[in-house]
Amino acid sequence: MLARQIAIGFGLAIIFPLLVYYGVRTFSPPPKWPPFEYEAQAATAEERRAQNEKRKVERATYNDQAKAFARVLIIASTPLGIGAILIGMLLHSASVGTGLILGGIVTVAHGYWGYWNYADDWLRFVSLLLGFGILLFVAYWRWPRGQPNLP
């Protein structure tokens, strides 16, 4: 019985973040790196400059598209992850509740992982502070001090 509860909780914790990621990816696909094209060694400095400029433009375009995808992912994953944490807090089923809480944490973390390089320091700090506060709230509300943690 305990093994089944652990498996269900672990499964939810893995599948929920994947569900959110591929849901976002379905409606807003991530950028694809331009295919590698072998270019012959440029004979002149002008040809080398043109090749380098072309690569620079491709890299800048890719970076802009990657930032846009990361923004969409964080905008979708944050409320869905926080919602999963709060719903998991309210459920009486220990395996489903724990799986949703862990899945929500991983979902929010995955959303921020992609956008972390683009975010300002104040946004990082406020996000971490809010996440910390939400987890403290969930821990305190779900398992009040002085009461045993019974299923």
C-alpha cells in the first residue's frame, strides 16, 4: 500500500511538469537552432566577415526567440505550479497531495530555470521570496505544530 502511494506521488511529480512543458510547447513551440551548414573556408577577409555576420544574426535571432519561449513558459508554469501546490495542500489523499505539491515545485522551478538568465535580480529575489513563503504556508497549514502527521 505504501509503495503504491509513493509510486503515485512520484508519478504525479514527474508527469505534471512534463504536461505543462509540452502543453506550452504545443501552442508556442521553442525556437530551433539553424541547421549547421558547412561553409568552405573563406578565401578573403570580406567573405569571412560576411560569414561571421550571418552567424551573429542567426545567433541573435535564436536568442530573441529563446527568450520569448522562456517568457511564455514561465508565465504558464508559475500559476499552474502554484495552483498544483495549493490543490495538493487541500487534498486528503497523501499520495496525490504530495505528488501535486512536488510536481508544482518542479513545474515552477522548470519555468524559472529557462528564464533565470533573462530575469533581473529583483525579480529573482521576489520570486524566491514568494516561493519560500508559499511553501512555508503550505507546511504550516497542512501540518500544524503540535499535531501528529497522520494520514
